[in-house]
Amino acid sequence: MDLKIAARMIAVLALVAAMTAAFMVLRGAGSQDASSRRPAHPGGEPVRAELERCRDIGMAAIADAACRKAWVENRRRFLEPAPHVSPYAAPSADKDQSRLLPAQPATPPSAQNPSRPDRVAP
């Protein structure tokens, strides 16, 4: 009885493997090689293309100087802190200045309150 169950399991697995192989052949997924994964249109981001090339060559990328340079550039691009922008920065010259309040003139010393002198007499 155990032999019959094992034979049925092997038959089912063989059938699944045959169906999978037939599906891949009909779909055309089995005929692609590593070079077909590259983008069809050249250009774009050169670091990205170099990183894809390094990924495709595998362990040989460790000794490749161009791959090391691309990795450094990629790390710099993603790990570099963004420039800090202060929310209280002075308005730039190209902004509309008509809505701003005019600058208040400084109060002359003669118009100061005499009950609160700025200096103490010696």
C-alpha cells in the first residue's frame, strides 16, 4: 500500500514538472539570458546602468574599479544629509515684497521717555 502512494506522488510530481516546462517554453521565459535584462533604450542615469552591470557580473564586481566607484557614488547620493533650510530664512529678492510691513524707523534719543533713562548718572 505504501508503494502505491509513493508511485502516485511521483506521477503527480512528474506531471507538474512537465506542465511547468511546457508553460515556460510556450511563454518564452526559458530563452532569456542575462544580457536581455538590460534596458532597451540607452541613456538615463549612468550610475544606475553601472550598478546593473556590476550586479550582472557577480563576484567579479568586487575587484572592478568602476563598480567600486559606482557603489561609492550610490552611497553618497543616498546617505548624504539634505541641506538644512531654515523656516525663518530672509525672503529672496524675487518674492513679492508689497505684502510685507514697512520697516519701523528707530526712535530718536530725544523722543525717549524721560522717566526711564537708558543711562544711570554717576
